[in-house]
Amino acid sequence: MPAAFRPGALADLAAAGFDDVIDVRSPAEFAEDHLPGAINLPVLDDAQRAEVGTIYKQVSPFDARKIGGALVAANAARHIAGALSDRGGGWRPLAYCWRGGQRSGAFATILDQIGWRVSRLDGGWKTWRALVIDQVERRGFGAPVIVLDGNTGSGKTAILHRLAARGVQVVDLEGLANHRGSLFGAMPGGQPPQKLFETRLAMALAALDPARPVVVEAESSRIGERGLPRAVWQALCAAPRLRLDAPLAARADYTARSYAGAVAEPGRVADTVTRLAPLHPADRIAAWAAMAERGDWAALAQGLMRDHYDPRYRKHRDRYGDREAGVIAAPALDDAGLDRIAAEVERAVAGMGRDGGPAGAGAGA
């Protein structure tokens, strides 16, 4: 019989050392969320799952199981002859379905009969999901949080990446959400579903060293269409902040360079400017639209920052004024300037962590 595997923590999955993690759910279920590194070998595809469900409700559970069993056996045979054909006798996989029931049980039994050392995730994806929720909604970061703040275009994401390269502990929320967190922030490939975003975030949080500060970029409660879970958002609100102070012209030039992909898409910038019409005077919207039409991206970025983003950031920052732990001048945002800023942020973070002062706030419950 296949062995049962029930993790008590997110880290237990990697520690178990399975050769493969196999998600036997339908492609639609897999796309919504799945265990890290899992491969999708569905024993029922989306259409088959819907068909079996309809038979279960409208005909009888017996007929649904009979038809479903035949489909599962056929699909399992296809996977064994195809995707799994190169697996050797010592192969040790973990299989799971939605709640560890019939789909993963049937597939795991077939693999076990072949002689592979297969385990089945006890409780299925729901067991894993409970661990994810516990991490992002209750435990949070589990390490001292420092928020990297600054107006739009201050190079916060670039600084965060440089900090990571220098060995500073960071969590890149925008990278996990695949969105830059602004009106123009959509990234190629689109955003992951909310549950998959939370799984990726949970794994990043669980991997943190609790004895070291972690730097996180300032965000609103939503990054694009993805919401920050409760414990993460509460930690950002409570954490001390290091603010980058960059001049408007430098920020505009940096943004125009950084968003080259967005401006290359026909009509994308103009459409976004149009969506701002309810928030600004008509003549301002017309001026921005004209800048977009002639490709004057630096001027457009400067206008958007001065009249749209900066006033909103000011209101946002006023709510956290008592959390500001330092201001770092960012006069130049070219590669050399960003390197210098990253080094200064690194020194500030090290000092905050060493002193045991403000960096101790916002660690999460």
C-alpha cells in the first residue's frame, strides 16, 4: 500500500526528498494552485471531471465511479507509458489530489503495484493549503521586517535585487505577484492566481532566517489584482521604514527606461491615461495623452509622478510617519548610483538589526 505523508510544516516537503511531486488533479485545479515543483499528470482532465461530476449528481454515485474508474485507468496508463516512462526502479514520488481521496489513491496504488516507492499526500491539496494559510495569515514573516519606501520611480525594486545579491535577506513581493504594483505594472505572463501567489509567498516566508532582518518593498494592500494576506500586510504597516529620497527628474528618467516594455505596446499607455480621467482635470489628461502620442515618456512620467503618484504617496506616508527610521539620498538612479544606494541601505539595515531597535517591529505573529 502507498505510504501516507502528512507534513506538519511547509519545509517538510523539501526535507522528505521525493523525486517528483505529482498533482493528479485536473489542469484547471493545477493552474489555480499546486505544491512547489509539482508536475501535473491529471487522471481526469477538466472535461472528464465535469462529466463524472454531472453523472454523480444526475445519475448515481455508482455510475460516476464506474465511468470515472475507467477514465482514471486509461489516463494513468498514458502517463506511465509517456511522462513516467524513464523512471527507474528506485523512483520515489509523492502523489496528491484535492483531499487525498480517490484520484490520488487510485493513481498511487497503480504506481505502488508497479514497484515504485510512492507516497500519497494525506489530506491532499487541502492539507497543503492549510499550511500555506497558517503561514501567510497567522505566522507572517517570522523575522524583523524593514520596509524600503520611496516615491514612484525611486528604484526600490532595483535596490531590493541589489540587496539580495549582496546577501541581505529580502522578500520580493512584486516578483512573487508578477506585477510592478502600479497602473503600468502588468508583466508578461500575467499574475498568478491568488492562491498560487499565496503559496509562493508562504514558501518565501518559511525560508527566512528569523535572526536576520528582512527587507521588503513598500506596497499597498494589493499588488495589481493580488491581495496581501493579513499577517503580511500587518507586518508592513507596523515595520520601520527606510525612505529613498530621489529628485523628480531622476525618477522620471529612470521610470521611462524601466518601463520600456510597457511603452512599446501600442495603445497601452494611452489607455491607462484615459482611465485616470475621473481623477484629474480634462486639460491635464489631454496633455498626458499628447505626451503619450508623441512618445515623450520622460515628460509623461514626470507629470504623472508630480500630479498623480506623489500626492497619493504623501497621504500614504503620512499614515506611517512615526515608522520612518531613516532617509537615504538617491540623487542618481543610473547603475553606479543604484549600487551606491544599495550599499548605504545595506549599512542602515545592518545597523538597525545590530541595535535591536526599530527593525524588531513588524516581524509577524
